[in-house]
Amino acid sequence: MRTLCASTLIGEFFVIGFAGLVAMQMSDLSTGTVWAVSGTAMALSVLLCGMLTRPGGVQLGWLLQFGLVLSGFIVPMMFILGVVFGGLWWASVHFGRKIDEAKARFAAEAADAA
């Protein structure tokens, strides 16, 4: 699960950065405000890569997805990108857990065979 979720979060890092550039041009917000919010979200996406296996890591990831959708009020395209990344996050968590279960099952079978 960690690899899939981390890949999604790194993709979000870049999308958030580009959305910050767009928000500077399209909104009346100051540059400092835009980069305070974008920079915090970018840092959170990178930090979450290391927190995925800890309790609450996946839930914080969901919070980031929700924040991405809400950022559509500043940059309208983020409504679409937020939903897309929310779907990618769901798929990463869902299928990542299935992969982890399959790996554990195969490791147990290999240990029993040895």
C-alpha cells in the first residue's frame, strides 16, 4: 500500500505546486498567502509519504484529498483534479491493501513450504 499511496502523494505534490502558480495569477490572494497554503499542502504531501504506515497516516491523506477538492474555490480546475486524485487515493489504499494481503499470504505459504 505504501508504494501506491506514496506515488499518488508525490503526484499531488507537483499538482499543488502548479495550482499555486495558477492561483497567483487567477486570484486576488497575495503571493505570500498562496505559497503559505500551497507550501503547507506540498510539505504535507511529502511528509505523508513517510507516515503512511503509522496510525492516522491514511486518514491524513483523506484530509489532503478533501483540501484539494476545496481548493477548487480558488482555482476551479482543482475541483476536477481533486476528485481525480481522490479517486487515485482510494484506489491506492484499496488495491494497496489487497497487494499487502497477497504478499503476506504468499510469504506464509513459502514459509510453510520450507
